[in-house]
Amino acid sequence: MRGECNGQDGDYGRLACASACGGVVCVCVKEGSLLKQTSSFQRWKKRYFRLKPRKLYYAKDSKSVIFEEIDLTELSVAECSTKNANHSFQIITPFRRLILCAETRKEMEDWISALKSVCNKDFYEGTEHQQDFLSGQHNWYVTSHARPTYCNVCKEALSGVTSHGLSCEVCKFKAHKRCAVKSPSNCKWTTLASVGKDIIEDEDGTLTMPHQWMEGNLPVSAKCNVCDRTCGSVLRLQDWRCLWCRATTHAACRSQHPVQCPLGVCRTSIVPPTALHSTGGGSEEPWEAVLPARRSSGGGSQGVAQPGGQPPPGAVGSTPLLVFVNSKSGNNQGVRFIRRFKQLLNPAQVFDLMNGGPGLGLRMFRAFVPLRVLVCAGDGSVSWVLSEMDRLALHRQCQTGVLPLGTGNDLARVLGWGSVCDDDAQLPQLLEKYARATPRLLDRYCLVASLCKVLNEKLDSLLKTLKEESLATEQAGPKEARSSSSEMRSGAAKDAGTEKGDPKAGSVKTPT
């Protein structure tokens, strides 16, 4: 479908502007240039895009009058690359499928967030748009499967091993491309508000978290936690798994399973959703994390710990782990680690350093003492995070670990974490090692260069001496040049006399 879009041209990637379209004022949410994959030979061509409420327009450039129009009423957006290679993503509608490519990963994530926001009901109700990991929507990426896998929407098999299916990078919810728009917003919980009515409240007001169950696609070796028999199937979508503690159970046994979720082997590193609250409109930060409520040995609640409190070792969220990953590190392997960490921990604990830096995460979790920080990158990114800790005055409460990605990981080698880690399957075991690691003090020096009065006088004297020597050298230069030229002429005369057999110049034997 083609239509006219007479919006004003603006700066590259401008996030919001107003334009008149047919006499009706419509908001341009985002605009900029992207690469579009053509249907012929899958070549890439640069196109200019304008995103408006439930409509996407594109043309050859920003000055074009006729724009191609795409209806975004039933939209799904998925990242195409499993590695951080070409920053491509796919727009899926019932009638169109577009593969687009951005210049950077941050730009790609901005476009994906904007596309999701214009199709969200809250966008039209005027509510403030929050971050994607707080919305409950799935974060799709195109993938293939080496074993029989089933769609969680229509419960039919995903065809073959080619990349025709979508998978959520956080909860591993599977869907056909045609079914993704029908998927419920039941991604992994991140905040107290996202848990909703499923929250468990005791008589004394203590909040605890239940299991968050996902149906089907269980591991091959899965066993029921109730009857200890094999569960799951490769023939159909059946049985259930918890997204937090990894418990698996039969559909018939689920009612007998304990209601409260223990959060699994990584419970000391996980910040439960019940500990992440909204601060309201009066605070600079929209969200804050507090120490979760814990129970005493007698079963009573000790309430919510205040900042600076020390929960008992081994308690849920006793020493939470804040994870920073550089998505460009390790030959662009950082994206795989980001996805894996979001599956093991609370997605709100994982941040991409290339998308906003470490400041937001450190401010959000500053109430935890101690606060364990894991930097998955090289030495340069580690220095960046440590400098931000110094700026926020958090260096006394933070314990920093390093997961080496890429090359040049001298600090990781010194601390005993090796030189490189390229296998994300080892992360559950590594999280246990980081939880048992022994902290060591690290000296960091702040060097300030300044000129004192005495040093300034000595420097002026030295510069004056150098200047005088330079002038003396320039004046002596012509005399030395004249003397050297006269020496050269006398030397040439001696050579000529030698060739003529001058007895004063020496004897020379000539051939007979």
C-alpha cells in the first residue's frame, strides 16, 4: 500500500515529531535510515523509515513524497542474528515480512522498543512507556531447533531445523512467526507489579513468590519433582517447568507441588521480583530494589531489610549479583551471554554496557550491602564500571568479579578467573563459583597532574635555556657550512692531483 507522508524532515533518528497527514495531526515516534533486505538475491538497500501509531512508512530518502505503508495492527518483532553480527531484525505482520538492519545494536534495540510501543495499548492511553523487560512482553529472536519443538500458542510442531520459529530470549517461549502476535504477555517476572495476583501473602503481610510455570519443551532428561518419574515428551507439548527454580512436573502432579518457589541453586544471586518496586513519580529513578523479606528459623518473618542490613548467608537475594555485559566483546559473543544470564537470573539484573552504560544498574541496586557485580567483558569495560562506582561512592560496598570475554584480560587472569570464557553453557556452575569466591582488596590510584609554583619557575628557566641554545645553534650554522664547503674543495683538488701523478700528492702506479 502506498500513501503520502508529508512530515517534516529532521535529524537522523529523531524520536518524536509532529506532522500533518490529511489534516489530522499524527505523531512521528521515530524516524531514520535503515538497510532493508530485498526479495531478489537478498541484497541490502538503504531506505528512510518513519514510524507512526500502528503505521510504518518507508521510501528511498527523507525527501520522497510517496512512502510505502505497512499496517502494524498485528505486529511481531524478532531479532534475526544469534550473534551480534549485523544488528538485523524482522518485522512480521499477517501480510508483510521485512528484514531490516541497523548500524549498531543500540539503534536496533531502539527501533524494536519503538515498534513495540506503538502497538501497545498503553501508548494510546498516555501512560509513560517503561523498559521492555518490565512490560511482560516476549523478546523474540529467530532460531532453529535441533530436536522436536512445539509452539506454545497453537501447540503444533515447529517445522524442520531451519529458522522458521521464534524463541523468547528470556523465558524460551516458542512460537511460529504467524502465532507470535497471539502470544500472551507472560514472560519472566521482573517486578512486584508483574507478578500481579499470583503473589503469595502470609498472615503477617510477608510477600513470597510462587512458581512461574511454562508448558512443554522440557529437557530430555527431565524428571517430575513430585513422583520422580520421567516427564515431558518429544511427540507433543505436555508437562510443566518453572522459569526460576528449573523444577519440572507432570500436569497431574502440579497440584501436589509446593506453591512457594525456592528460586533454585542460584537463589543467593537472584533478586526476586518481590524486591523490585516502583518509586512513583517523585523520584529520579522509576524503580528501586530492596532486600527481600526473609524468614527466621521459627517461620516468622523478619520483615524487609533496610539499606546496610546483612541478610543471613544462603538466603534468597542475600548477596545479589548485578551483571554487566559488553555485547561487542568476545567477537560479538556477548549477546549469547546476555540471553543466558536473563534466563538464570532476574532479567532486571542484566545490563548491556553498550546500551546506557553501568550507571542505571548501580543506582537501581545501591540499597544492597554488599553488592556483587559481575563484568563480562575485557579490562577496559571493567575499568569503566569501577570508575562509575567511584563516581557514585559505591566502591566500599561493591565486590567486583570478572568474566573474561575477548582478549587482553589481564585482570581476570590475576584474579584467577582465566583468560577467556566462550561457553555460555557453563554459566550455572560459574555463578556458584562466584557466590563462593573470596573477596580481595584492589588498589586503584587517581593521578592528578598539576603545576606548582616552584616547578613552574623551573620549567620556565628550562624553556629559556633551550631557546637560547637553539638561537646559538642557528647563528653558528652558516659559518660551519662555509668551512665545510672549503674543506670539500681542497679535498677535491688533492684527488685531482693524485690522478695526474703530482709528486706532492703521492706516488701512483700506472699500467704499462
